[in-house]
Amino acid sequence: MVFAQESGQQLPIALDSMGYNPDQEKVSRPQGYHTYHWLQTAYGEGIIHFDNKKITLAEGSGILLMPGIPHGYESLSSEVWCTYYLTFSGTSARHILDSLAMNSNLLYRWENESPLRHMLKEMLDRHDASSDMFNLGESTDAYRFLLTLNKYGQLHNNTAISRNVDKLQPLLKWMDSHYGDPEVGLYDLAAQLDVSGRYLNSLFLQTFGLSPYAYFVRLRIRKSKELLVTQPALTVKAISQRVGFRDVSHFVATFRKQSAITPEQFRKLH
């Protein structure tokens, strides 16, 4: 965690804290946080509660909360949830957010190729290597982050997403127990909710920014990561079969596309 120095409080954007949590614990803040609070998922999935909503934070998504908003968050399942966070205030923070139309609680998603994916990590690396005692670099970085978020983040309507997640919940649970079946297709997914494939596709795109099958593939890759870490005796081929891939080379290519490393590299890393 990185805390802003006292002298940084007169800056237009003053960094309060910034960091990476490799195993995010459950957090409850009935009084909210005293500054603006950004939270994003680096790995795994979490769920955040605020304004009587429950919003899933998957990889490639994050949320900006206004000061004083009661909230809580926790891992969505038993797997590890890794997060980046950034909190900030400053003399011009409210004016800057107003000018960017970012002056309410907002959920964002982005593509893997977006600079948002690694931006906070790069900011932390720069801080570790910096001798900037007055946090001018961190203030500049925080402002640049907000501009990048505004440019590359795909803004989603929280109320609509909350309703959509409720509609999709039975299917999401079904996916969680059928990801190992290689025969599952779009028709099977739509049949679980008794809707057309076209409507289901629209619902998923609005909620997750992904097609239903792309979401299902990501679920399979996430499950494969759990097996790679918890079942070291299983071969990559055996894991690919357990998570619904007929062909191990297709599994490796998909894993690498989504994670930027191979399954074997991921296993060594963890």
C-alpha cells in the first residue's frame, strides 16, 4: 500500500493510497470510504455490494465509488481474488470528475488489449523506483489513470446490470456445473432460460461485454487455472479435457490468448 504525503493534499489530484492485494479479504464499510475509491480485479472474481445492488467484478472490470458510499466486497467463490485499488482526493478532484462525467458510482469494463489492464501495476512499479517525496509523480499518474479510464473503459449502467445478473443467475449456476461438457453450445445455454439465442447474446453483451459462449470459455479457462494450481499431478491434456476442450492444442492456444502465458508457465508462476 502507498499513502500520499501530507504535502500532497493541496494537489489537484492527491493520492490517498494505491496497491495490489494478492488475496483480497472480505471488506465491509457501512460508512463508506472518505475519498474517491477505485477497485479493479486483476485475477479471479469478486462481488461488491452498494446501493442495494450486487455487482460482479470479473477480470477486465473495475468500479469507481464516490466518497461516503456504504459498500462491501468479497471473493465470489472459494478461489483467490486479486485486486488493484487506488483512492484519491485533491482540491480539483470533484471538478475533474465532473468534467469527465465520472461523478457517480460507475462500473467499467475493458478489453484485454486496453492499457487499463496493466496501468496500476506500472504505476506501483514507478512509485517503488521513485524518490519523489512530494508525490507529484503519483498525482500525475492518478490524473492520467482517470483520463485513460474515461477513454478506454466501457461504461455500464449499474442498475441494468444488476437486473440482468439476476435474470442470468440460473444459467450462470448451470454453466458452473457443466463447463466440462464439450458438447454444450449456444442452443443449450439459451434453453436453460427458455429464451432465444439472439436475446441471450444481447443480454450477455450488455452485462459482461462478452457473448454467452465467450463467457463460457472464460469460465473454462478460470476453472483450468484452479486445477493447474491445486492438482499438480494432472497433465495439461487431462486438465483441458476436464474443462471441456476436445483438443489440448486448442486449449493451450485459448489459455495463452486470454492469459498471455501458457498453462505450464502459469503453473510454474503459481
